[in-house]
Amino acid sequence: MAKTKAKKQREHLLRTTKRDVTSSRGTEIDFSTHVRKTKTKVEKIKKNQTKHKKRILQEYKNEGDAFCIFMPRVSPPTPAKAQII
């Protein structure tokens, strides 16, 4: 396998200056090591439903019940045509 550029530089420093760069690295970890888990399908759906539900409930909080009734439009009855006898 090929050596990386960084590894070549470390080896060169070790050969020329007798300084090991790996020993100067800290022992402290710079990144978080806690376990992360992805959300399940149910959790994603639940979050999506509550995200929009909260917004709607806040809009109508002080107005009481909010609803809308749609009724079909009824056309007026047409007059019967007069028949000539």
C-alpha cells in the first residue's frame, strides 16, 4: 500500500531530527464518544405530526374553537315551461 504524505513527513522528521511527532500528541479526545442512534420511522412520523400541530394550536389558542363548514351550492328551482294546448 502507498504511504500518505503525512506519514512520509513524520518518518522524515524522525530520521533527520530524531523527534517522534506521535509522542507529542495529547491523550485527550477531541470528539464526542457517546453513542448516537438514528430515529426510528415511528419517531420521525411523530415529530413531523407534532411539529405542525403545535403551530396550528398556537394560532387558534385565544379564539376558542375554530372550524369551517362547507355546504354544497343548491341551484334555485327552474320554473316549469307553460304548455300551449
